[in-house]
Amino acid sequence: MISKMHKIVGTILATTAFSIGLSLAAPYEAGSKVEAFTAKDQHEQVFTLKPASTSFLLVSHDMETGKKANGVLNGLGKEYLGGKKAVYIANIFGMPGIGRAFALPKMKKYVHQIILGDDAALISKFPEQKGKVTVLALTGGKVKSVSYWTPESEALDGFLK
């Protein structure tokens, strides 16, 4: 009986360690294979990333940078991101409930699609520079390059070529 209990506890600990290891995996870099994922957008529609048919991933990691990026993207129009085969992800993981109560309705007003990154394991895969949007250029589902866009001072077109 005790031996069986040890096996169960050991399995639980191994699974937990493996899960933690996955969530702490190194961020994407040039040459990394991008993993498909499913998340909801700001209109609560399910979105599935297909890395092989995506050219760019844009990720804002904080609310202030996200607001600036959304302002630019909204001005570029509804079809801009799709025309560039680009996907925009906003990190909302860890956002408190009161923040969500205000932020999510505002996000619904933007014309472009915003994928809601509400999973620590997903968001941790994207490298980050404070105050900048991470831009991953993809080819065949792999990261070709990583760059960082400052929405308030740089044109986005230069990053999506």
C-alpha cells in the first residue's frame, strides 16, 4: 500500500515538475519552431494560430504598450493585419478582474483582431523588451527574426516586411 502511494506521489511530482519546466521554457528566438495554440479574441471568438500560414506575430506585454499599439493598429484598419498575415496578441495574463472589467469592453471597440494572451505558458514563450511590442517574423512556422516595435515613435510597416 505504501509503495503504491509513493508511486502516485512520485507521478504527481514528476508531472508538476514537467509542467513547470514547460512554462519556464526559453522564449522564441531565430530558428525556433512556433507552436500552434488556441485562444479567444476580444469578441470571445475562438482563434487557432496556424504558424505555417502566419508571417508575423506581434505581442504587447503590458497594458500601456498595448494601448499605444492598439491605437496604431486601429488607425491602419480592420484588414491590415490579415493582409500582412500578422497576428496581434495582447498579454492579459495576471490582469486583475477590475482591470478586465474596464479593458475588455474597450478592446471590443478596436477594428482589428486582438488575441487575448491569458496563459502564462503561452506568454512566456515571447521575448520582451519593456515598452515595446515583440515582433516575430515567421517562415514556414519557424522564427526568422525577432525585433521590437515602439508604437509611439516607429512606423509598423518597417517591421512587417
